[in-house]
Amino acid sequence: MTTSAHEGLRVKAVLGTALLVIDYQGLVEECRRRSALPMVTAIEFANTQVITKRRMEPEFRELTDAYDFFAADGMPLIWCLNAQGAAMTDRVYGPTFMRECLRATPHPASHYLVGGSSELGARLRQVIHGWNSETQVVGSFHGQVGADGRLGNGGDEELLAEINRLSPNFIWVGLGTPKQQAWIHRNKGKIRRGVVLGVGFGFDVNAGMKKDAPEWMQQIGLTWLYRLASEPRRLAGRYLKYNTMFVLYLLHEHLFGPRREKGAS
């Protein structure tokens, strides 16, 4: 695993996925720059589950190859990057980045929200206004999305038409894994411009619908444990499977060497 210039940005690989070596401010500035370009950039905030699924599930890797960049969302990923000399002091956590970026990109920048219920959307808009009263949310979609990334009631074309008409600088997608990856994979090529950010849990946390782990748990890599205690039925099987496989894959690479990462030299 080596450092490379990934479109001018520093990256290092963990289990074959190139992760940005960047902090909150640096990523906000990169997103601001890209949001003004006549192109689409997709960014994923990747935790150990996403990295492990990309390693072990070819179909999921194909879905997530639609992303241009992966930010290290989990502290175990930071430890892996620092073992390679990254010298990072913190992760770039999706919910926190969402707050930082929305505060820092008021009018004339514009934002669009995809995900969650209507109640969540209303709360999130209020919270965003509280962060910065000049932040402009120009539209949103809150409704059912299937595991394949398709909207319920066949509303895909209508949603994409609205996004392209409004031409937001930032499109925030909070559908959770794997729905948001599937939605972005299906629709990135149909969106004319903007930065598409898959922040999953960030909608729930920032809208106050779910509690996040205390800061001390986040810093020592125990966010997953807090979430498991909060939603054991939904998360127990997922965490057992992917956390275990993450460790096993790391051990395999330590013993036998890494795969060559995509996008790094």
C-alpha cells in the first residue's frame, strides 16, 4: 500500500480501497472547489463495513466504484492509515462533515437532500438553518427507496429532473448502506453537476432522530459498540460479520501482503 496522487489528492489503501488522507477543512475546501465545476463528483464516507464489503463482495465493489473518493469515516481505518505513515489525528466522520460543510457553504451555494422520512427532512432543515441561516436547501426527497436504489412508485425520473433543474452544488444522500450506494451507482451518470455525498447515518444524527456515540467512544473506535447497544437486532449480525472479516483480512495482508489497490501506484 503506497501513497499516490489520486486526482491531486493524497491517498493510501486499506484492503484494496484508496482512502483520502485529508482532514475536515481540506475536504470541505475540495468539495467547494468541485461543486463549482460542470461535472459530478461522488464521495463516500467509508467505515470498516464498507471497506470489508468492497473486499469480499464483487457486486458491492462494482456499486461503489461509482464513487470518485472515499473518506475514512471510522477510527480503525485511521489506525490502518497511520500504520502506513499517514499521521492523521482524526477521521472524517460523515455526520460531523455534514455539519462542517453545510455551515461553510451558505448562499449562493445550494443543497439538496435525499433520504429519510418527511418528519426527518423537516427537522433536518430546521437544524441546518440553525447552523447557518444563510445555507440554502433548495429541495429534498423523502420516501421509499429499494435495495436496488430505485424509488418507490417509479419516481426516479421525476426526482432526477428536479435535481437537474435546480442544479444544486451539493446533493446529500442519507439512505444507509447499501441503498445509498445503489442509488448513487444508478444515478450518478444522470446528474449533470454537483458533489454527491453519501452520509448515511448523518441524516438521523443531525436531525436528532438518533443519538450518536459520546465523543470519547468515537475517539477510541467504539462508535460501532454504541450503535450496537442502541439497535442490537438490526446491527448485531452485520457487525459480527463485517468486523470479524475486517480483522481477518488485515491479518491475511500482514502475513501474505496486500492486493494492489485500484487508483494507487
